[in-house]
Amino acid sequence: MMARGKDEHVEVMRHSAAHVLAQAVQSLFPGAKFGIGPPIENGFYYDFDLLRPLIPEDLPVIENKMREIINDNLPFIKEEVDKDTAHRIFAAQPYKLELISELPDSTVTIYRTEGGPHPPHPLSGEGQLERRPSPPPTLSGEGRQGTFTDLCRGPHVASTGEIKAFKLTHIAGAYWRGDENRPMLQRIYGVAFATQAELEDYLSLQAEATKRDHRKLGKELDLFSIHEEIGPGLICWHPKGALIRQIIEDFWKAEHAKRGYDIVYTPHIAKLDLWKTSGHWDFYRDYLYPPMEIEGQQYMLKPMNCLGHILIFKSQTRSYRQLPLRYAELGTVYRYERSGVLYGLARVRGFTQDDAHIFCRFDQIEEEVAGILKLAQFMMNNFGFKNYDLLLSTRPEKYAGTLEIWEQATQSLQHVLEKLDLPYEIDPGEGVFYGPKIDIKIKDALGHAWQGPTIQVDFNLPLRFNVCYIGEDGKERNVTMIHRTVLGSMERFLACLIEHYGGAFPVWLSPVQAAIIPIADRHVSYAHHVGNELARENIRVRVDDRSERMTLKIREAQLEKIPFMLIIGDKEMASDGVSIRLRNGEDIGWENIGQIKERIKAAIEAKS
């Protein structure tokens, strides 16, 4: 309980910091119009409509003005006013007036702070403001250090002095109320914590996250690119990125074959009527690409793989003895995402799902879900993810099927989680339209959460498409369908892997596992001999036989994050060995060719 109270106080403090940010902007930019300023995870933001664009150099100036307000320890004063009074107070603030008009109550809550006089700041572009007596509550109270009034439910801390460690981080554009048809406002983001030590820890973590950004490393390591000529959100995989992806896909296929999955392939387009029958057209139309007409028929790029798998199942009569049937596909799908939300590999318009659909009897659901969870854990462990959260997502507002079906499906998932003793949280209303799901959020090395495996029980699509099997009594019965991924999508999973490892992939995933670096031209022939010996063991090796300095070659191999650098000079050539240097700078020393083969093979097999 104490910890929760502290968290609540920090959130209130962050909300109050947003208020102080707005107060500082008002002081520095007279005539500013104000949107909203809520607390968010780790901090706060506030949206502004200003006479000029903000630049990064404005942030420290605004931050210093916030510190003045905080140091003055101004009280937050809560007041209830009627709507007429609120309209007078915010007469010059169109965004606040819009919010007031939508409030259902006859009164509204405002918060104000009030302090002594102060001179204007050069950023405002205004001349010296005369000092005058304290005005009544108004948002445009320029000229007084603490005069600021905001429309707000609260709560706030008692006074500005309670706001501790904070920093403004960046500026972004944001449409008013998230509507691209409304004005674009300028959003200032900040972070705030209870102590300076917590703030410094967070900023240090963010600096590390910037270094690990998969978009930055993807370019530096030559893994992938996105081209305007092709279109935003559509990925071109370069040889090294494609090789990593191929290694992952080969591993994925092998593990699925061991567990009784059959690999299938389905087309990238299908007739529109198929997606109308499934419900995707009604429920997800805003995220689907528009239909195209071919020979008088309307077709659409597929947003899901499931309907192709359904039709494969329906291609012949199935007996209860054949169930479960498990179809798996690394299937590429296409969904329309607005350009503003696209983000490297993590949010794209075309992506490959590590998809599978299991067709089973009702009494097989729990065993199949348990098997999927175990496979998901196996995959996460092999890729180095030890921390993750499980969420049970329940019925959304818009859904297909009956409440009874939803209740059965949700209870099935819940029972498996409890039987396996897996801790989970309920995520209310976040199921897909056809069924509840288990989502697994993978945490990378910095604690950032990524959408990973997902498991969905679906009674609805089998009903819509009349997907049946012949039961023991000789009668047709609808199958239960389980949708699942154990990685998510190849694009997002690669983004997660890049950031988790900072681009220094474990040996088994590294595009080049060993760089062989001859010191001089006379060592090149032996270097190629060593390279051939390693290549025979399926070790991915590259001989750097350029006429460059050894230190430059080592430095470039380190930047490329190659796990092993094998240095060859006169001594190594004479002793039939190599000198080993690791990408972290550690010098292992001399080993013979047999030893280095075993060292690298052991690292590959351990997936370390």
C-alpha cells in the first residue's frame, strides 16, 4: 500500500509539473493558446498553439522559468466556478472553451497559482509590461510571477515547491484531440521523478536507448532500409538483415516441425467478399487497403493469414481423429497505418507474421494453449528474453458472437494460465473482435516492453465459415480455432532483438561470426586457409585482406559488432594458430585452429 501511495503522489506531481510548464510558457509567450497537459508514464506533456514554432533551444529557457515558479513555492488553489464564469475566464482560449462546452456538470473545476510581479522574458518578443494589482483569475495573467489559471480536475500537489526532479525532453507536433483535420499544436514533453537520482538514472537509460535505437543501428550495421520511392512502412532487407531473418525463420520452422505443425503458404490477395464474411471488413476497415478490381471482381491485400488456413482445412472432410491440425505460415500481410505512427521496423505497413492456426475440438483447447505457451517460452529463452508480462485480454465493445461463447473462450485461457502457474494481469476490453487472447509483452535489456507472442481462442470464424469436422457420432461439429504467434512479426521482432542486444547479436545470429585479420600481405594466404577451415564447420567467416592497418580493421570489425576477431601475424602463421580478440575488446590470446573452431561452435550451439 505504501508503494502505491508513493506512485500516486508522483503521478500527481507530474500532473502539477504540466501545469507549471503551461505557466512558464504563458510567461514567455504572451498570447499562447493552451490545449491539454496530462501526466504520462515517467512524465508529462502540454499542447500549445503559439505564434512561432518552438526550437530545441527554447527548452532550457522554459525549464529555467519553470524552476523560478517552483522555487517560489506557489500554492495550487482549487476553485469551483459555474460555466458562465469559466467562459469569461477562458474567453481568449478556444481549446479550453471547447472542453468546457462538453462538460456535463453545471460547474467546472479550475486551479490557479498566484505570486508576485516579474519582468517579461526576451523570448516573448514583447516590451516591458507594467506592474499592476493582482487581477481576478484569468489564463492571461501575464506580468505576475505566479498568476496562472487552468481548467483542470486535479488533483495537484499543495504547492509548486513539491515538484522535484524534472527535465523537458523534446518537442513534437500533435493534432488537437488526435484529429488530423484539427489544428496542429506544439507539444512539449517532460519527465519528472521524486528524486534527482531517479531522474539521472532515467536519463542515463534514455541515452543508452538512443544508442540502441534499431533505426540508427539498422543503418550502421547495414541491415535494412526504407525508401520513399517504394513507400513508407515498407522494408527492404539488406544481405546481413536478410541473413539474420533467414536464421530465425529456419529455427522457427524446425521447432514447429518437431511439434506437429505443417507449413503452408497462402496468396497475398483475396476476394473482398472473403473479408466481408469474416468480419474484418466491418471491424477493421480503417486499417485495410482499399480493394482493387480485377476482371470485374474486387480483391484486397490480405491483412491476416487465417482465412487462407480456414479454406485449406475446408478443402476436404475432416474427422475428429485428425484433430488437432496445426497450420503454420510465415505469411506477409498488409495493413494501412497512418504515416504519423510508422516507426522503423516496429510499426510498418507490410510485415511477415510467424503465424499459425490450430483447428481442434473443444476438449483439446487447454492442452493446445498450454503447448503454445510452452513453445513461446522456449522461443523467448533461446533468443535471450528472460523477462516478460502476460496479459489476458477480454471482450471489446465491438465484438462478434455471443456472450456465452466469449465467456467459454475467456475461461479456457484463464484456466490454462492458472494451471501452469503463470502470473498474469487482466487487460479489459483489449481482445480482438472474434475472441479473447493472451498477450505476452517481452521486456528488452532496458526494460522496454514489446508486443510478442499472442494466443487467441476463436469460436466465431468457424461459425461464419461453417468450419466443421465429423464427430465420433458421425455428425458435423464446428471446430474451435486458435490463432497464435510466438514471435509476433519478423519486422517488430528484429527491431526488438536489435535494441535488446544493442546490435551485438549472440554468435548464432551474427551475420559474420568471425573476422580474420591478416597483419600484412604475406599473411593473407594463411588467413584464407583458416577461413576455409572454419567455413567447413558452417561458421560464417570473412577474411579482411585489404591493404589497411590492422588497428583500422579491428576497429571496423568492432563497429560491425563481429563476435570474434582472429588476428594473424608471423607468430600465428608459424604455430598454426590465431590470436583471438572479442568485440568487447577482450584479448583471449593464442589458440590453435582446432580450439577456435570448438570455441565458436560451442557459442553457436549454446545460443549465447
